[in-house]
Amino acid sequence: MLAPTYDILDCGPRKRFVANGKLVHNSEALNLQNLTRGSELRKSLCAPPGYLVYVADSSNIEARMLAWISGQSDLIDVFRTGGDVYSYFASKLYGFKVNKKDHPHERFVGKVCIAKGSQVLTDKGLIAIEKVTNRHKVWDGVEWVQHDGLIYQGFKEVITYDGLIATPDHKVYTEGSPDPIQLRTAALRLDRLIHSGAGGQAQRVENTPRKAHVYDIANAGPNHRFTVGGVLVANCTLGLGFSMGWRKFQDSMAAGMLGGDPILLSAAEAQSTVNIYRGANYAIAGPGGFWEQAKHAILDMYLGNERNWGPLKIAKDMLILPNGMALQYPGLRPMDDHGNDFEYHNGKFWTKIYFGKLTENIIQALARIVLFDQMLEINHILVQEGGRVVLNVHDEIIGVAPDGGARFVGIDDKGQDVWENDSWAKQLFERITAVMSTDRGWYESLPLAAEGGYHVMYSK
């Protein structure tokens, strides 16, 4: 049918607003987050004749930054040698050498999940959760993000509420609350779930339990969340030391964790396993580790105790970053008489700040500084060659520069691009990735890596 249509301009820095319970982008500007790899929209951005698009993506920069700033030397070594940190952790946990190819399930430690058939919003459209693969990016309410794969969690009790079918204790995001809560709690309080993207039915449904095959998605971006059934939910995160106590681990193993057979562990066995895992992350989660340092940093920001903290400087209600900018927490104050929890005013409402959130803020801010330093140096190289940096999307740096006479021939039977006379272009791309793989200055010894490629269009 025909109907009057409208849009809203200048919807904040992210160019979005909520309409009919769904998060949408206004049409004022191109949304670069929708330029998913291999999509026609992305490939529609082409270099001028005689030029190529050069794309370099920083590899796992946030995970690398956390290992580096915490001084977790074994993880730093794994990154530096090109190893798989998830398999590395799992090998310690299970007592045998784990690899991605032969032990995909053992790489993860899961939690409660989403019912089979639930529609996950991906860069390829709505896809049933059991069919989501690593080739799909998922929508975290802000951007398209990578994840670490699907985890089957067995046949469990689920409830249906506000368009979502999930286990009662799966974490969801509700209107008016910055932190996720259990779906069971949201249903009992009749809280409205935050709707994101498309595909959900914004309606109340009875929360009568039933059983279903359930799944989850591991490590969906830095915010650890994705959109399913039209609502935002928390994902499972890798690591006993980060999100799972021994009782939860014991229950998960007994229920058939990771789709395997049920394993009954005594309390002592479960505690031992969790302690081993946390011990492997001693510099991050152990006594005196980065998380504990983050707790002290929050208190010092509140008290105004100025001091240096690695590449950071603590000041009143803020952390000053190496480039002179600051992470600010206005009005920082204790939430109780004991000073165990703190909150600050974000300009709209009071929100809690704790060691985990502060750690995430720090890592993302430091990673951004590194990426933008690299982008400035890469732009200098490209300008000298007659090109320039034209885009920055997430951890990608995109430039346009001369092709040096390169000619694209086609794609071979392995799906690889075939070029002729591309030695100059290859050398330029290697110079770009060399910049993104080099530690220097305040982040000297940070193990960096980059990947990408070049083409006549923005396709890599």
C-alpha cells in the first residue's frame, strides 16, 4: 500500500532511533556497519580506474591488548607465535592437546541458551540459531560483530516471553536497565525487553515452561550480545575464570555441556577445574591481577588519588589515556556504605561501574588509539604513493592507492583471487600490514597482527 513516510535527522553520533520497538538507522548518512564482507553493498564501493582498494584488519586487537596490559605472558606468547588462545586454554582444562579442527566443542565453556528455530539477526538476514556459523556476523544492537561459533547445550526447559524462547536464566536486556537480567526475572516483573533489528514479535506471551533443544553463540563481539527473536540477549563467554563459578560449571557438565554426554563431577572436582582455569589467567583474574587493580583504580578515581597505572593516569573521576584523551566517569560515587560498588552519571541516568566494565572500557579505548596511530602512518605511506586512507570500519583500515599495473584475472578453484602483474600492489599491501603488526612507543611489546587484501572494489 501507499502511505506517508518520514525519517528523523541527526539522531546522535550513531544515527539511529527506536521506531515501533525496533532499533533503526536514520537515512541521513551511509551506515558503514552494514557493509558486510562479500555483500553487494560493500562491493559497490569501487576504486577509480588505475587504483585499488587496500583493506587491512587488525587481528583480535582487544584480546591481545588485555593479555598485554595484564602481563599475561603465556597468552602474549601464544598471540606472538600465531597460536589459538582458545585451544590453548582448553588444553589446560581438559588435560590433552585441543585444536580447532578436531575439538571444536572443547574450545568452549558454555552456559544457558536459546531454543532451536529462534531467528538470529545476521549480516545474511534472519537465520535459525542452529544454522548460524562463523561466516555470519551477528547484530549486537550497535554493530555487526564476529563471534566464536555455535554451541549446542542439549534439551532443556525454556519459557517464552516477549518474543523470545530461551532458558529461564538466560540474560536479556530490558528497557530502563543498563545491565542484563535473567529472562525469568523479566517475565515475573513484566519488564519489556529491548528490541533490536528486526524479526521479533513485540508481544507478551505466557511463560509456561516446556522443553526444547537449545543453543548459544560464543563471544559475540566486545559487548558479548546478539539479537535473536528481535531482542537483545547476552551470549556465553569463554572462560570459567570470567563468568562461571564451580556450582554453575558442575550443573552444566551434569546437563551435558557442549552437546556431549552428561558428566557428573563432585564439588571438589568442579572447584578444582575452575581453580585451574582461573589460575591459568593469574595476571588477569588472580590476586593482584588486572581486575583487582581495576577495583583499586575505581576507588582512587572517586577519592581523586592521582597516580600512574601502566600507560594510564588515574585522576578525579577519570582515566587519562596515553594520547591525552580521557575516559570520564562524572559524579563517581559509592552505591552503598561499604564502597563495594560505584556508579556515575552518563548524562542520562546513573549507571554502575565495576572492574569488568572498566576493563572493557580501557581495552577498547587503548585499542582505538593504536588503530588510529596506525591509520595516520598508513595514510602517510599511501599519500606518498598517490593515494590515501578513505575509511575506518571497526578494526579495519581501508585505503585507495594506484594499482601499479595489476590486473584481476578471476578466482581459482580454491576460491582465491588470481592476479597478473600485482607485485607492486602486493608490496604496498605488505607495507600496510607491517605498520599494523609493529609495536612501538607506549605499546612496545604488544603482539600485533593484521590481515586483508586488495581489489578493484571494497570486497575484502
